[in-house]
Amino acid sequence: MATEDNEVEDHRPLVLIHHLPSFKLPLQDRLITHFRLFDSLASPEASSVRALMCVGPTPVTADTLDRLPSLRLVVGSSAGLDHVDLAECHRRGIAVTNSGDAYSENVADYAVALLLDVLRRVSAADRFVRSGLWPQMGEYPLGRKLGGKRIGIVGLGSIGSEVAKRLVAFGCTVAYNSRNKKPSVLYPYYANVHDLAVNSDVLIVCCALTNETYHIINKDVLTALGKEGVIINVGRGALVDEKELVQFLVQGEIVGAGLDVFENEPNIPKELFALDNVVLSPHLAVLTPESFEALNEVIIANLKAFFSNKPLLSPFQQE
Amino acid sequence: MESIDVLMLCPMISYLEQELDRRFNVLKLWTAPEKSQFIKDHSATIRAIAGDGGHGADAEMIEALPRLEIVSSFSVGVDKIDLEKCREKGIRVTYTPDVLTDEVADLAIGLIMAVLRRLCESDRYVRSGKWKKGDFKLTTKFTGKTVGIIGLGRIGMAIAKRAEAFNCPICYYSRTEKPDTKYKYYPSVLELASNCEILVVACSLTAETRHIVNREVMNALGPKGVLINIGRGPHIDEPELVSALVEGRLGGAGLDVYEHEPEVPEELFGLENVVLLPHVGTATVETRKAMADLVVGNLEAHFSNKPLLTPLV
């Protein structure tokens, strides 16, 4: 016998959840209250769905888009969107959003944490204590002062700005490189990363990975940074010429590096394992419950805005 | 000045030893087979002591050196010096404030982040090859967490300033409330611990502050709370700390100091919610040099009858 419940229409808009089989993101429960979800490109609903939510780095290629003729929106769940064919989306009039500010504070926190760890040898000294060496060896080698260091931020977007704000409180000075100079920003601007490196003690890489920024940290930049230099990468592995960086670290041509991302995750150049002047992290700058809460808000806000024809919250912008 | 005998209590950075050697006749206590005999042998000529945070002049040593005029410490912590005795006998005491404030505050934040974001553990995870088998777990955000500071002196204030850049609300406990700060004051460490998520020990070690962080305080901080010690080991009841961590009554700890350095309770080695550092609060090339310059500068000033640079007594 039909009940009143069964007669209520489902007004929830349709959203395709585009994910790799192994990749889970703890978002679905919240989305279901607002949207009707399906997750297979083979489903008949693929022809009419207008919005796609991309879970993690699942590729969105021209082929993917070919199977979604009504698609008008791709909602990303990361800050970086190098797994999305942005040019194709643009060509087809498909808007793309990213995680907006949801991750910025966590990633900025993490960049500062990595820098402190490298300069003050936190992880290396912790290993030293746990190995029982302190009573035998007395002193641990000295680290380096953070205060007064010249910080060069590569990509002064939402994350880069939060990094700058934090490091200023430690007595550091900040300069940056971005695709374009930002008129409202008071930090000194350098038109290219080489010049930024010449004038910095630390380079913090926070920019998006694009064709232009591939290997933006290369041998020339590392040389310009100098022997007292530190590299922190919380962007994408391919922003840094990893082979060159390894050489510089092994030869002691820079002071150290803090790396959350690598060119071929989860594979890491094994030379790094023997080094104390590098801090290695398994791509987890965003992995806190707070990030996912904030991400939920951004994703739902973007989808709701789209379906009510309002401006999107976090349309993807190049820095 | 080369004829002035300075008793150096322990090895220190070679820069400091060299600079002292150039100006004074340095007697190296740690090279003596029998320390009290060594002191007796030189008691008629020792006019100054150079010590550090872990090695100072107690009443016995002061009594044994009738010509002692000044104790110059390579530290800001002076709990190993009998200050009362020095005052009584008119002996000057100098230390190294300010030049190390930023350094120690930086490390406090570094410890907080390393504990909350499990930096050391995740670095181990990568180095052991575990990343190939699966992702690391979630960790906890730092931005926005309430930070409670015990002791709002130079170092405490510097920690507060840095934590504010992470949008952390700041609260504190001090012997007396500070009228010109905007941070929230709690009249007891217990109340402070009950109202913050990260508790940082940044006060000096005195008879009153020994074991200021005890079992009750740690329970109040709780299973999600994090305790950071950049003060002195005896600020925390160490056996209670170990059991609080092992039993999960305390969420985590970042320690730079211990009750019996360099001994560290071995139960801590197996814990992943703990970061253990070998007393490196001031351990950078830049800061140790600045501290050394103060030690030497103070001794030089004293023996040239000039005003001391950084006197405490």
C-alpha cells in the first residue's frame, strides 16, 4: 500500500561522484541530504548529470567529459587540480571549483612545521634520543635560527598567504613570486623564481602544478638559493626537479628540505632515507578531521550555488 | 686579564672556550680527577665561575671559593646557582636573557606542531617503507587550538605571539596577573589546564614551581590535551607523566627537558604521541654564539670595572 512518504518527489539535484575504486573520502553522508548521488560513468544518468564531484586525484580527461554531455560543473576536493583537464573544461564551458580555503590553514601550518623541523632538526633529534644515543654522545649537532630568515613564497595564493602570515610572527621577512604581482600585497614581488631564490634563505612551494610550473624549482633555482638554503614543498612533487634536489641534499649544497610531496608517490628516492637534513612526509598536509569538515562545507556550498544559479564559492583560479 | 683564574664547570661550545682562553686563565673542572680537591687546590685564586644551565655554583662551591666575585652562566635558567648565597656574599651573577628568547619560543611551536601533526612519526613511516603499503592516518589541526602558557615572561610572551599568528586563543597562569596583556588569566595551573588544549611550561624553575605539572594537572589537560615542556625537567612530575601518557589520560607530549638529563624514561621511546628532544632549546649556531658573547662580555666588563651587560644579581 503506498504511503505518503512514497508519493513525495525527490527534488534533490543529481551529482556524479567520480572516484577511483580504492579512494575514499568521508563526505558522502553529508552530501546525500542535499543531492542524489551515483558513481558510475556507465549509468544511464551519465547523459543528464550536470555536476560531477571529483574525489581526490581521480583524472577528469577529455574522454571522461565525452561521456557526460550535460556536464556543466566539476567540483574538486583538493587545492590542486592537475588531474583535471582544465583546458578541455574551459573549451566546453564547464566550470571547475577546488577546495577553496578549506585546506589553507592546515597546509600553511604544515609548511611552517616542516620548516621548523628542518632548521631545528626536530625529527632527526627525536630519532637520536629514541636510539638511546644521548647519554653516550652528549650534545646533538646545532640547528639553525628561524628568526630573521628571508622567506620566498612560490605562489602567493590562499595557502601562500597563510604561510606568510605565520612566519612573519617568527621574525622572518617574506617575498614572493606569482604569475602576476598582487597590488594589494605589501611583500616584495619577484617576477621569476630565480630572482626570488637569490634573495631568499628559504623557498616554500605552494603553487599549482601546471605546464608552466613543472620543475619550477630546478638546478638553477637551487644554485641561486645557495648553500644555506632550505626548500619546503607542500604543493606537488613535480614542482621540484627531484633528481636535482636529491643531488643538492646529498652533496650538502643546500642546508635541507622538508617534503610532503614527491614526483612518484609513494616512491621516494632512496638516497633521502640516509639523510638527516631532510624531513619526509607522506602527502598529508591536509589530512586532519578539521580539513574534511571545511571541505564538506565548500563542496556543498559550491554545488548548492550551482544548482540555484548563484556565483560559485571557489572557482579555480591560477595564481 | 690572562692572570685571572676562571673556573669553567663543564665543556661548552668551542667558540666560548676559545674566547675565554684568550682572555683568562681557564681552569677546566671536568678534567680534574678529583673535583673537590681541584677546587681546594685553586681556591686562593679563582675569582670567577663560568657555568651553564645544568652546572652552577651551589652553596658548598661558593663557600669553598673565598675570592669568588662573579658567576657567569651560559643560560637563562639559573636554578643550579644558589642566588641567595651569592647575594649574601656580594657575588655577581650574570645570565643570557633575550638572546635566546626567540629560539626557545620557536622550538616550543616546533614541538607543538610535531606532536599534533605527528611529524616525527610520519617521517619514520616513510623511511621504514610503510607508505608503499598505505596512507598515514589523520592528525590534528593546530590553527585555532587554545594554548595555555605557564609563565608569561619573555619566552612565554614570545610563544603567545607566535601562536596568535595561528589564530590560537591564548590563556596563561603566572604568579601574578599581568595588567597589560589581553590574554586570559587563570589563577591556578589546574584551571589553566582545564581550559586549554595545549599546555606549555615556560616559567623558571624555583622551589615553588617544582612539579608544577602534576598528576591532577595532566588529568585536567586530558586525553586530547598536549603538554609541552621547554622549561626544566623538574617542572613536571616525570613518573606521573609517563603513566599518564602510557594510560592515555594525556593526549601527547613534546619534551625538550627531563628530570635527569640525559636519561629519558624508556617507556616514552615506544610512544607515537610523544616528541623527544635532547635539550636543544637554544641549540642553534647563531644563538649559542650570542650567548657565548654575553658570558665573555660580562666577565670582561666585571674585571674592567665596567657595568655588567646582563646581571641577575
